[in-house]
Amino acid sequence: ILSNHTAYYGAVQIGVLRYKKNGINKKVAIGTHGIVEVFKNHVTVIVHTAERAENIDVARAKKDKEEALELISKGIAKTPGGFDVHLALKLANYRIALGEEIES
């Protein structure tokens, strides 16, 4: 989204949000679906969970990935917290990649 972008509303999916604030590149892992609004050079992203790249616990993300893979192998569709297991795996993969990128 560039300066003076036309007004826009859209969906946000699990993934990585990359943005620039005060000339500094920042990254956030988006943990749930949500919405984005662009209006008058302001961008608003609304999601239930998000995690700054520098706060990601890679070891925990790897554990989450292994747990999701185990549930998938057993044919279980939901995590104990009620989250879709395939989405949990997707989020874990994004968190691992982003966390390792920050660590290096």
C-alpha cells in the first residue's frame, strides 16, 4: 500500500505483515484472520492475535509445529484450544521463519 492509496477494505489472513514506520522496516506475525482498512493515508489492521517479530519464541513455535503435525497425523481437526490444526501449522511455520530471520 503506497501513499495516497485509494480507500480500501479487505481481508487479512494468517501470515506476516511487513510495514515501514518512521523509515524503519518492521514485521509482525499475524495469528488470525482479520480485516484491513486503508483510508486517507492511514492503514488499520484488525486481528485477534499478532506477534512482533522480535518477540517470537522460535523454540515454542517449533514445539507448536510438532504438536500440529502430530494432531494431523492422528486425524484430529482442532487443537486443544479449538483452533483449526492446519491453521495452527501454518501460523507455526510463519512464526519459525520470521523468528529465525530476526535471529540471524
